[in-house]
Amino acid sequence: MGDLRVGIAGLGTVGGGVLKLLQTQAELLEQRCGRRIAVTAVSARDRAKNRGVDLKSVRWHADPASLAADPQVDAVVELIGGADGPAKALCEAAIARGKHVVTANKALLAAHGVALARAAEAKGVVLAFEAAVAGGIPIVKALREGLAGNTVLRVYGILNGTCNYILTTMREKKREFADVLAEAQKLGYAELDPATDVDGIDAAHKLALLAALAYGAEVDLVGVHVEGIRHVSAQDIEFADELGYRIKLVGQARMTAHGLEQRVTPAMVPLDSPIAHTEGVFNAVVVEGDFVGTTLFQGRGAARITSA
Amino acid sequence: MGDLRVGIAGLGTVGGGVLKLLQTQAELLEQRCGRRIAVTAVSARDRAKNRGVDLKSVRWHADPASLAADPQVDAVVELIGGADGPAKALCEAAIARGKHVVTANKALLAAHGVALARAAEAKGVVLAFEAAVAGGIPIVKALREGLAGNTVLRVYGILNGTCNYILTTMREKKREFADVLAEAQKLGYAELDPATDVDGIDAAHKLALLAALAYGAEVDLVGVHVEGIRHVSAQDIEFADELGYRIKLVGQARMTAHGLEQRVTPAMVPLDSPIAHTEGVFNAVVVEGDFVGTTLFQGRGAARITSA
């Protein structure tokens, strides 16, 4: 079989990391996949920027749409971000040309995932999005395949590393939200516009995807009740601690008599809960299945992809 | 596509549970797999025994080898147990006849996994064993597929639920090993002959499989250094607790300059370790990858498969 020829659109932290991984681990991946994965083309805004990776041997596209049209690309990796605009156009164009699409874009999938999945199915191509939920944790595969014999009773977890880092630091250092947020922004753990994270929107995107996978339902972002962590105080956390609880931003989905219930809210988590000890930038997902019982998946939310 | 016709050999706790799951979840599994999974035949010692499942519609084989020869069986599920004898004979016979094999038998795989895998490859059939390591946790799939882009730096975990139950109870109730073991035997958490569990042998089987998957090596059970938990005292656990540690039976594999190092030993685990809070009959596996960092998978070791 010939190489699987991959085009990567978006060379920010994640895209640059993926390119580095595919180059560094090329031999290992070929052994494990039985086929060579070759990055043949990339697209990004600034060609001159030094990303610490070798771009000499790959084709450059200033326009992501032209990446989708490149005859030397079999599969497109979309890491541009954003629910609409170039990311959406790229994925649609790639699918229309019969190319596989890999995306880590939860905002895009939460808004247009159903339409993209239908288009991919009609064209007989794969729409893959393992990294869109909880980064390095293979939870999409676990829900779709590993736990497929189970009816999911409940799926919940800590889905935003920025919020978890802020809440962990507030507890450990007895500091207030605004203070810790400002520091997290300096350290690069929080965006300069932190609303998507601290208001629970990013967690809601991921929860909507998890719920759709767990319950075989269409993604329903509008149906997620969302509350962020801006109003959690150091005193709330201290009182919770004294009572044997951690305050976490928890995303939870379960099927009720009235349909699918999805919510993202700060919650009191007892210390014997499987997610109570998920600290800092880590994410965790708990799946409760009728046969398997409680399973926990924990790992980095993968704000950064860097080789250890 | 026609049904996937499954024959189950061994109808003990696990085999009966699998049969129940395949019958109860038949519709869900058909939706998720795109193909109906039908149990067409079973084999067990005692036909008359009441297992709480319907056996009227399935063919009965007193001899497991005749299950492998049944023309109405496409895939054999081996749940007899034991490293040799009928379990091995069944798997060999099934593969020789070009049938897929699913087994949860870690003792068999640790001893003969390489030979069985070679035979399956030669015949173009699947040898699947997700449940052989850490029961309900889809760690085999995670290592083979989800984390395939990573070089594994270290894989370790709590691989035996009986030992973890005993150590957890010793700490919580400040009781001695022999006392807790006797109670665990009464409750059915430990076998009447507990050596395989408490001497670390079962954990060693699982570690050898994990290490082979993680490092692309042949299973090397003989290379595992094994020490069980018989000599851990209530006082050891209490002192460890005072210092901020848990005592756990930890299986660990890592690649060193001198080759693969595999060991199962009681270990002092600091409270901020991802496995420190894995308590009772739960299992946990931590994979440290060069790109993904630390990922934790936790769930029941699945001594029992029962619908919640």
C-alpha cells in the first residue's frame, strides 16, 4: 500500500505539535499502522515563522481550501479552529473531494458535526476527532468501541484544563479567581480572552460531543445548561475542603425520562469520587455503564503537544 | 452482511456474564457494530446448572473442541481459563479452522500468546483479548490504537483487584493480611486458593501482556520479577499513611539500557500519584508517553460481570 498522504491546516501549538509528532514518530507509526504516514502539504498564515520543524519537503498552501484540492493529499488534518470560517470551509471541501478529515475542533463539531458526519458518510470517508474531547485521552474510541457493549448510564468529567488549573491553584494557594486567572494568562495556561474557558463554553462543546457519542444522539449544544467558574470564591473552596469536597467544573450528561440532560456547572465533588483528585491542567472523563460499572479516563487536555 | 455467529466456551461467572450481555444488549450492539452478534453455541461442564440465562436457542457442546468445529460458529469466545489444557486446545483448533478467537485468559496468553498470535496471523483471523488485562478498562485498544503515536516511557498500574481490595481494607480497618484475606474469601473477592492473586502471579500475567503491547515485544512472563503482598503488615501500611503514601501492589514495565524491565512488587505510592486513590477491587493503568504525557485508565478488574 502507498503512503497515507496527509495535509495539515493550521500550524499553531497543536498543528506544529502534530507535524513534529508525525515526523519524529514516522517509523514507529509505520510499524504500528502497517502503512507510512507522510505529511505532504501544510497550510498556515505565516510561511516565514520559525516553528522548529522542517517544512522544506512539504508543499505550502496559503489558502486552506487549496490544501483540500491538492492531489497529493489523501487526508486533511484541520487544526485552524473556530466554529465557522476557514475551518468549516476546509472540512467541507475535503469531504466533497472524497478525502478523510481529522479535526480537533470541538467548536466546529458542536455546531456542524452532524452535517459534516452525514457528508462524510455519503462520500464514504472518515471524519475522525479523537483529540476534540479531552485531548490526549482516547475517550472517543473508548465510547465508540471499547465500551460499545454498555448502555451508558451517565458520562461526566472535568473537560477544561484551564478551569481545573485555576480551581486547583485557588485551593492550594488560597487565592481568588481573578488573581489566579491573571497569572494563568501570563503562564500561557489561559487565553487573553478567557471567556470560552472560564464561562464553561469549551467544556460545553466537549460535553455535547461526549453525550452524542454516549447516547447515539445528534450533537445538541443548545441543550447544554452552562455555568462557568467566575463566581467561585476562595472561601467557597475552603469551606468545601473542610467538608471533604473539591469544587470542580463538571460536565455531565445522562438520559432521563424527559430526554438527554446535559449540564456544565461548578460542583461539590466528594473526595472519594474518581475525579476529585484530577488536579491542575488534567482532564478526566468518567463513563458509567450498565455492565462495566464506573470507568475513569484521565490525561492532559493537551493545550500543548510537546515531546517529553 | 449475515450475523456474526459466536460460540462461548466456559459459562462460569465471566462466561455467563458475557452471554447475558450479548443477549441483553443485542439490539444496541447491532446498532453500534452494524452487524448482529448472535450466540449460536456454548460449551460448559454442567448442562443442567441454572445460570439465569436462556440456553434453549443455542447449541450445546460437552467438548470445547467440538465447539471450534461447529459450522454455525464464526468466532469462539474462550472463557474456560488455565494456561494449558482445554483452553489452549480450543483456541488452537478454532484458529486452525479459520475462526476468530476472543479470550480473557491472561495465563494462556502470557504462556502461549506469541504462538497463538502467529497462528492467527497466518490464518488471517483475529485474536482479541481486551478483557485479559484490567477487565472493563479498554487499555489494550488504547495502547494499540489510541496512543499509537507515542513511544511508551513507562506503563504501570494496579493490576489485581483482590490484592487492592485486601490492601485497601487493611488500611481502612487497620487489620492484618491473613484476617482480611479470610474475609475476602468468604465474600467471594478472593479464591479459596489465593496464591495466584496474593503472590502477584495474576498481576505478572497482565503486566507481561501490557509490556508486550507497549513495547512491541514478545510476551516475556519469565522476565517479570514478582513479589506478592503476604508480607505487608498493617503497621507498614499505617507508617506509610503517616508519611503520605499508600502501599499498593504495583506492576511496572519500562525500557532500560539493559532491555525491558518488568516487576510486580508492593510499592510506596505518594498521594499525588494518579494511582494512589484507586481503591478496593478497582484496577488502574498509567501509560506515560513521550507526546501525550501521563494518562490514567481506571475501572473494575471485572471479577464479576453483572448489569447494574
